[in-house]
Amino acid sequence: MESKNSKIKVAVLGATGMVGQRFIQLLENHPWFEVAALAGSSRSAGKKYKDACRWYLEGDMPAAVADMQVLPAAPPMPVQLVFSALPADVAVDIEAEFAQAGYTVCSNSSAYRYDEDVPILIPEINAEHLELLELQKAQRGWPGRIVTSPNCTTTGAVFPLKALDDLFGVEKVMLVSMQAVSGAGYPGLPYLSIIDNVIPFIGGEEKKLELEPRLLLGKMQAGQRISAPTVISAQANRVAVSDGHTICLSVKLNKTAEIEEVKHALQNYAWPQDIQELPSAPKLPMILREEDDRPQPHLDRGAENGMAVSIGRLRACPILDLRLVSVVHNTLRGAASGSILNAELLKARGYLD
Ligand SMILES: NC(=O)c1ccc[n+]([C@@H]2O[C@H](COP(=O)([O-])OP(=O)(O)OC[C@H]3O[C@@H](n4cnc5c(N)ncnc54)[C@H](OP(=O)(O)O)[C@@H]3O)[C@@H](O)[C@H]2O)c1
């Protein structure tokens, strides 16, 4: 076991926000990483973290960060790796400044997600896309690098789609999401707008859901990522759930498959052994539920410490081929934990040496 002093020092940008707080919570006892800097906006910079942050999560704010001073979100910082939980509009400049200054940035924002030379990464799904970092280096000349995580709802959808695509090919998908309030950040929506309500609009979300799975399912060819041809139609809704996004998928496959074969594909999804050994890796990234009324965000978002996507209601579809429901914890697997797993993969594959 590594001693505390040999841990890699990391910073959290957007440390006071919904995702930033999750980073702080998850990194408290991380075996490889240690929080050495926190950053926020001009609202928080200069304050102690405990004074700048309205702690929202279960349990107390970790004592080690409570008295740390929140820094402006700019290099230099006494760290090697930067986790970014910044809004996309400010992340564009800030993340590039860090990469330019030699830091490795693991980002949750969408600022660089769609660039051809930036991996949008889920280790269990497309670890080979890390090869894009060579293209990034060649094109941008940064001594550092940016690796992004997908949108939280994409993460919930793409696990079953990947298992199906590997065996049968996924031609078309109808996707309807019911997304938790915490997905809108803190303080998020006014209570009176969301309680007793469903809001059938989340700005920019549907475009992300129609594009991101195609990137994640894409294949590497001569150092470039070729997007999957899958066509996706998405409808995104905000619902009065605190954490955990629910996604209903109807899927048309390229090859005919019996429901039992699909079940087998979901239960036996294969992923690289070195990723299974990373500290934050779940034992199973996908859990197939057989009960009629599962998965539910309240019951299933915490599966495998919030790292497993729960899938259920697998059945035939009279219009496309099959239907299923997926639940993902949006601030854990869909954000901070997913990003930490990305950083662990970068370390394991030698990018932080
Ligand atoms: N919430 C989710 O479920 C989720 C899931 C996946 C991805 N994401 C993405 O993760 C990012 C953070 O989301 P969130 O939900 O955590 O948002 P949030 O709760 O609104 O937090 C935003 C954070 O960014 C900081 N910030 C805002 N403007 C800044 C600026 N100009 N300079 C430096 N820091 C600034 C804020 O600091 P102050 O408090 O100091 O103002 C706060 O710490 C977004 O890109 C979001 O799309 C969110």
C-alpha cells in the first residue's frame, strides 16, 4: 500500500458545486490521489472551503479540506492532475490553460467532449480511445492533456448499448430520460418548478444524448475515432427525484436476437482485466434486475457504490426489437466517480508517470 506522501496531488475545480462536492467526498481516502488544491469562482476564491461551500452530501465535509483556502481556477497549482467540475462555458478557457501549463485534466464539462482529438471516456467501454491523446498532443502541442467524461444520462444509456452493439450491432435507439434534480447543479431548480411536476426540457441535453453514445461506440482507425452509425432519437425530462437518472430505451438491432441472448449479452459483458483492478472499478459495471418494477433510482442508484448501472424491464418491442430501462447515479458513475476511474486508468496506463 502506498504511503500518503506518495499519492498524486490533485485539484478540484468547481469544488463547491454538486459534482465538486462528490469529488471531495470520494477522494477523502483515495489510495492514489490526494486533494491538494480547491478552486471556485470569484464568489468563493479566498474563502475557506467550509465558508464557501454549502455542503449538500450525506455525512460531514471531510476535515482535511474544511480549512483549505479556495483558489481562483487558474494555474499554477501544486498538483499534477486536475478534476474539473466547471460549467462548460467557463471550462473552455480554464481547462485549456491547465493543459497548456502541463496538467492532466479529467473533465466533467462538455467543453471539449466533442473535439476529434479529445477522448470522451468510460474505461469499461472505450479505453482504447486514449490513443486520441497522441492526436491531441500532435494537434495542440500541450504538455498536459484533457480527457472528458460523458454526460451523466449518456453514461446510463451507453452501457447496455455497448453490450448490445458488440454482439448484435445497434442500428436505432429511441431514448426517453427522467433526470434527477441534482443533474441541474446546486441550487438547481426552484422547488415550486419541480415538485409535483415533470419538465419536458433540459437545455442542450437531447443533442448530447444523440451524439455522445455514437462517439463512445466509435472505433479507432489509424489514430482517429470513427463514430458509430447508430441513429438516436432522445427526449429528456427533469423529474422530482434527488439523485439518479432513469432512461427508457427502445432499440433496433442489426441482427435478430432472442431476449435470452440479449440477457446473456448484458450479464456477460467483457471488459479489460487491468480496468477491473482499478481502485474505483465496480465488480460489475452493469447489473441486470429481473423484478418487474426495477430498476428504480431510489433503490438502485447506489449499486456498487454508485458505480454500477442497473438495467431491467428487458422485453420485446413491437415497433423496434427490444426495450429496457436503465438507472445511473448521475453525480457518481455519471460524473465524479466516473472521472476518478478515468484518472485511475490514466495512471495505470502510464500517463501520469
Ligand atoms: N450535476 C450532475 O449530475 C452532472 C453530471 C455530469 C456532468 N456534470 C457537469 O459537471 C459540471 C459541474 O456541474 P454541477 O452540477 O456540479 O454544477 P454546480 O453545482 O452549478 O457547480 C458549479 C461549480 O463551478 C464553479 N464555477 C462557476 N463559475 C465559475 C467560474 N467562472 N470560475 C471558476 N469556477 C466557477 C462554482 O463555484 P462557486 O460556487 O464558487 O460559484 C461551482 O463550484 C458541469 O459542466 C455539468 O454539466 C454535472
